[in-house]
Amino acid sequence: MDKLQTAATVLIVPGLREHVAEHWQTLLAARLGKVRSVPPLETDKLDCMARVRAIQHEIEQIDGPVILVAHSAGVLMVAHWAAHYSRPVKGALLAAPPDLDAIWPANYPSSETLKHQGWNPLPQGPLPFPSIVAGSTNDHLASFCAVTRMAQNWGAELLDLGDVGHLNPAAGFGPWQQAEALILQLDR
């Protein structure tokens, strides 16, 4: 199967669960010609600034334009990264951002833990690159209203995906075909 070719290198920014074999980001990475991925952290997995530094480290390895493709907490990492670093980015696909003010299920970190680890407050200003925030109307980690507010604060285009849960394998997603078209849109 031919690889999807982009002018920009796509940098995959996974969420807190990091790399999951059947996740759409992992499957997408295998389809792309020019791709890198932020590797899993060895320690301090909830440390927001450690994750931001990991994004920066990967970006420093890329010559030429970059498109960020983030999911879940990876979206929040991108917002924090953009508030601390100034490397030009061609665009970002930001899928299923969680709401730090929501009460998450018991198998997720508490809002107090995340605040202590530097996730909150979340940067609210416009992102310095074109962005698409793709959100679900039935995500257990963020209401669509909260996702809409994040997109507005970041100056991003909002894409309503409908009832797709958290856009992950637990919600029935392996491949997410629409991601390829959105990446090509950002790559133009």
C-alpha cells in the first residue's frame, strides 16, 4: 500500500496512554511517508512539562515544516508547548481534547493530580498556527461545549465528529480515515 505523502513531517503527539497498537494515531503513523512520534516517557508520566520538552525534542529533530497530530491529553500538551516554544508549525489536528475542569472516570488522574503536575491552568490564548479541533458530542472526558470553548480560545476551526466517544479503541475506533484528509488540508 502506498504511503500518504505530505510536504510537512507529521509529528504524532499521543495522550496519557501513549502508544496503543490499535489506536488511530498508531495506524495513521504507519500510513504516512514523513512521520515522527513523541516517544513514551520513562519516568514522571504525568509531568506536563516533561511531555512538553519531549515534543520540543522531537520537533528539533525535524527539518522543514511540521504538522502536529494530537489526541486527548496530547492536545493539552500541544497547547502548553505552543505557550513555551516558538518553532513555526504548519498546522495542528487536535482530536478529542479532554476538559481539565470535568470530573473524569476513576481510572483517570484526578484534576488535583493534574494541577499539581502542571496541566492546569491550560493556556487559553490563540495558537500561533492553523488548527482543527475535532470533538465528539458524547466524549466522557469533555462535553462538546467545553471542546467548543477550547477551539474558540485557541482560534481553531471546530469539527463536530458526532457521537464517537473519545475517538479511541474503547469507543470502537482503530482507523480514523478522516484524519488523513484533515492532515492534507493542513498540509496545503
